[in-house]
Amino acid sequence: MSLITLGVADVSRARAFYAAMGWKGQEVEGTVFLQAGGLALVLWDREKLAVDCGFGASPDGGFGGIALAHNVRSSPEVDEVISAAENAGATVTRPPAETFYGGYAGVFTDPDGHAWEIAHNPGFPLAEDGALTVPDFDTT
């Protein structure tokens, strides 16, 4: 697992909450990234996350508000993992495709409806052991 994305009602409020707990985050285009050991905790608008996961904009459309993400090293590996999940009984809610951030990703739900994004994101480096490091988004 590389990222846990929480769909929140108010990104600023959520960021302030985690900051008050001592967690430092970087905000990029309305999305907050917090380093959490070898993975990232992401705060994003709940409706945008639901749409991104293939559930549509309705907050009660079966979306639980959390997306787990597993980053892999290549686009073909995204296809392999999504295919294996589908063969195991997952529902593909967003087929693998190029992303707005220059990567490649798809989303499936497991038999209990948990959303998993499988992504190749060249902007998020993976260590040899698969640990993810949130990049420095400082553009100044």
C-alpha cells in the first residue's frame, strides 16, 4: 500500500486538524499530502474522490469515503494488478488509463466495496522496498 486517501467534507478543516496533531502537509491543487512513514496520507474533497474512484458524485452512492492506493513501477504493472483483481472477483470502477498528472491508473473495488487505486505515478518515487516518499511540491 502506498497511499490512503480520505475523502473529506472540508480540506482546510481536515488539514488544520492533522496540523494540530503535529502532522505537516503540503497542499497541491486542493489536495493535501502528508508523509506517514513509508506511505502517504492524502486529504481530498469527498465528492471529487468519489468521482475519481468511479462512483459518481453522489456521496451516498456506495462510496465509503476512503481510497487505498498501491503505486507500482510501470503502466503494464497497473494493468496486471487490475486484471488479477478482476479475475479474483473485484469490480473495476475505473479502467486503467492515462491520468491528468502524467501517470497511469485504474480503480477497483473488492467484494466488500473498498476502493483500491492502482497507479504508476512517476512523480512519487518508490524505494527499493516499495515505500513511497511524498515529493517536495514547493514551486517557489
